[in-house]
Amino acid sequence: DTGVSQDPRHKITKRGQNVTFRCDPISEHNRLYWYRQTLGQGPEFLTYFQNEAQLEKSRLLSDRFSAERPKGSFSTLEIQRTEQGDSAMYLCASSLIRGLFTDTQYFGPGTRLTVL
Amino acid sequence: TQLLEQSPQFLSIQEGENLTVYCNSSSVFSSLQWYRQEPGEGPVLLVTVVTGGEVKKLKRLTFQFGDARKDSSLHITAAQPGDTGLYLCAGDMNYGGSQGNLIFGKGTKLSVKP
């Protein structure tokens, strides 16, 4: 079991640039979640997928944010025209849903984004 | 308003002391998770509690889920420097297993000094 992996671990960019992060979930996990965590706060939900379908999006996910999971495996999160307020740790989590089984989310190490 | 309130926010203790961290809400959760997070890393799951009144033990850590499923506590016995970290509680409000997002508290930052 290799766990959830995220790439890159750190990203520094200038305001106005686009950035893309990748998440590889635990294999065979059918749910994949994206969260954002700022300093001194707990993670805040952004969006989640079940297989390739994006089932829920938070109001935190502005039009500049887009997430995909094209084949139901890895996922990408893109931020266009980055702003300084986008600086945060972006966390990915995955879980397995089977019927009524209550899933547990396992988190990756995160991508730390700094927008200058 | 924060749906899940954690207290205390910060805790600094000496090695060997006991401590309790609280996670409270006015809402009912179908399950609640406790995570520990180190700086620059993602949260690592410690335990999931599902049943009201449930108590789970993990070595020196004892987790309790309130009878009404609105609150939880984490008790650490004889704390060690390796217990240092940010302790997060997270709840889901979706019943029937169809969980969407987790709602997190702000965390309790624990520092255990040798």
C-alpha cells in the first residue's frame, strides 16, 4: 500500500500564473477529495470525485479553480491567474465507498503553494 | 461560525503529564475522525468513532465519542515529545455511508517538552 501521493510538494509562483497539482490516490479507492488548509486553520473542503464524476464543489472553489479525474484514477487541480490569497497547503485524500460502508479518508502529504 | 470547536487551541506540557483535548459541536455527526498532523505534512488518521458513547484506545491515547454524537475527546496519558503535533477532529454529517466532505476543527497544537 503506497498511500496517497501528491506532486509537487512545494510550488512557488508569481501572481497571475497558472499552476497545476497532481494527486494519485490509494489504488482502488473510488473517492478522491481536495481540501485547502491555510495557516492556523483546519483543512477546508473544496471538491470530491466518485470515480470520474465530480459530485460536490464547495463555494470556496471559484471559477479560477478546476479539478479533473479523467479516468477515475489520478486527479489534477488547476488554479488559473493565481492570487496571493491562494497561498495555502492543498491536500488530497482518498477513500473507498462500498454500499453503506462508512469510509475513512486517507490524506496525502500536500502541496504547499506560495504565490508571490 | 465554526461547526466544530476544538479546545484548547494551544497546549504546552512537560513529558509525563496527562492531557485532554475536546471537540464540540451543536450538530450531530454520523462519524468523527481524529487526525494528527506534523508541520508540512498531511493529516494522519488516528481513529474513527461511529457509535455514540464509543470509547477507543490506541496505546496511550483514549478517544471518546459523546452519547449524542455531538462531541468527542482525546486523552493522552504520560505524554511524550513524540506526541507533539496538531491534533484535528473531523466529522461527517452524512448518514447511510454516502459521505461527502469532512468538516474539520481548527486543531489543537500540542507541544510536549522533555
